Amino acid sequence: MSDVQRNLDAWAKRQRGAAVALAQSLAGQLEGRVKKNAPWTDRTSNARNGLFGSTEVRGDTVYIRVAHSMEYGVFLELANDGRFAILKPTVSGAVAEIEGSYRRLWQ
């Protein structure tokens, strides 16, 4: 293998690691936002504590997930005309920030 190919392979491996690390950081930030800004009044704190951010790598794609772990999370998101929704508004508001972070990473 040529030096050029080895260097390209090493660069690709570093970039992949950096992309995963960035996703993990962003997932943590989003988790913090949804927990802080959830619009409902806590009764047991289970719903708020059950909000989480995570990452998953499948093939060449890195996924960032923000979700509820409580079964009734779907009702908080969809019932009452979305009055208690936190996931979609938070993620929608962060899209430009996430895209910008990845653009800077790949520059």
C-alpha cells in the first residue's frame, strides 16, 4: 500500500471517530435541552428523567436520537395538540447548529 493510501485511510478513520464523538456530544447537549425545557409540570419526575440522547452508528451513517423512555412519552408529544411536545421542537431548532458543526468538522 502506498504512503498516500495509508495516509488517506488514517485520515478517514480519524474523521469517522471525530464524527461519532461530535454526535455523542450533540446528543448530550440535546438531552440537556429537552430535560431543561420540557413544558409539563412534573408529578413524579419520571418523564423528565426518562428523556435521553444517544448515538448509533450503522454502516457509514451516524444517528443522533433524542427520545422518551417512558411509555406515555408518546402522549406527551402528540396529545393536547402537541402542547407538551419537547422532542420535535428541540431537534427542529437544533438542525442548523448540527449541520454547521458537521460542516466545520469536514472542512
